Amino acid sequence: AAAWASRAEATAARRAEALQRLRALPGVEAVGAVGSGSPLSGSWRTNAITVPGRPEFADAADQVQIREVTPEYADVVRLRLREGRFVSRDDRAGAPPVVVLNEEAVRRFFGGRS
């Protein structure tokens, strides 16, 4: 477990350095990264979703696509926020988990309610 954590920390440090170098380039307005399959690649991870108090979503068919992104990702792809917040620099290992849902997921799993 310690070796994995050390590799993860080294990878995060390399990613942060690369992003910083890209931000420093002339004309660059925003830099972000996707850690698990870019939206247009056709590749992504999925995970079953569970909604507390809603056992009907305990089925394995209730899957969502997962993308791990840097805080700047929303700026790069120009996402619009309808409600809540995007991922921030404070969202890191050890902090409470953060989820950003699209409108379809909110309708499907929460009946359109926050």
C-alpha cells in the first residue's frame, strides 16, 4: 500500500508540474486534465451508483461514467454550472468526495431535484 501511495504521489507531482509548464506558455488561457478517459475518446470507467434511501438504484444496471479531472477542466471545456459547484483545488485525497452530475443523471437518480 505504501508503494502504491508513493507512486500516486509521484504521478500527481509530475502531472502538476506538466500542467504548470503548460499554463506558462504564451497564449494559454486554461489547462486541465482528465485522469480516466477523455469524453470524446470512447473510453471511460463506469461505476454503479447508490442513492441513499432509493433502493431501486442498487441494480448493477444503474451505472454512471466516471471521469477524474483537475479543477480547471470545467474552464477548459467551458462547462456551464446550473447548480452547486465544480471541483476545486481543495478537493484532494483526504477531503470529502465530490461529484459533479450532468442534468440527465440528476433527472434519472434524483427526479430532477437537488
